[in-house]
Amino acid sequence: MNYPYSETVLERFKSPHHAGKIKDLDGVGEAGDPSCGDMTRIYIKVKDDIITDARFKVIGCAAAIASSDMACDLIIGKTIEEALKVTNEEVIKKLGGLPEEKEHCSVMAEEAIVRAVDDFRSRQGIYFDHLSYYSSVPCRECNCGMDSR
Ligand code: FES
């Protein structure tokens, strides 16, 4: 099936800027989408609380590849706290939109960033209050205040 992808999605899919792996990584996070069985992994390099590099590997569709690539763009140069605020909606906007049936593909990148930060903090011996963090993430289905991830 051909989806009406934006020029940016097609460009990022054909020539991703951040595909690959960081060998001396500071954190890595994975997320999967049970609805399609696809997954993404995001690697981060951190110096003085700033993400200096981010790379990704994806098993998934064009939307997942473009989303992961754009998510890496959005977190490079940001502090850890700022990176945690990057949402899939922001990724979609920067991509010039995604077809509605492909919007879920962008969620994996957002979740992989959170897990990469979690891994970074674990490696640094920094306590990450998962309960507070996840209870502050609104449910995507109905905004009931519960984490739906
Ligand atoms: S269909 Fe699975 S990530 Fe896009």
C-alpha cells in the first residue's frame, strides 16, 4: 500500500541522517509496537548532561525509520530533561505530518528515548523515579491520567 508521505518522511526514509549505532554509548533504549511487531532502538552519547549524539536502528516501516531519525535530530544538543519532553507529536510535526494510520509508528521513538535516558541514568548510578515519571505521562487514549504505554 502506498501512503501519502511528506517529502521529509520520504527523504528521511531513503537517507536517514542518524542510522546506526554508537560504539561507546552512554545509554540505549528499545521500544516495540505490539500492533505490528516492529521495534526501534536509540543509542545516545552524553557529555555534561547534553546529548551530543544519537543514533537508531529500526525494524519497521518507512514512518518508523523517518520518525526515529527525526527523534534523534530533536534530542541532539538537548539536555537529558529536555530530551524527555520530546513527544511523538513533535516528531510528526517536524516530519511534515504522517498519515493517521501511521502515527503510531512515531510512538516507538519517543518511548525508546525515555528508555535510553533511563539506561544512561542507571549507568551513572542516578536514581530514576519511574513511578513519578510514568504517572505524569497522560494516557493517549482518553487523558485519564494513567500511563497507557
Ligand atoms: S507499521 Fe509498525 S512501525 Fe510502522
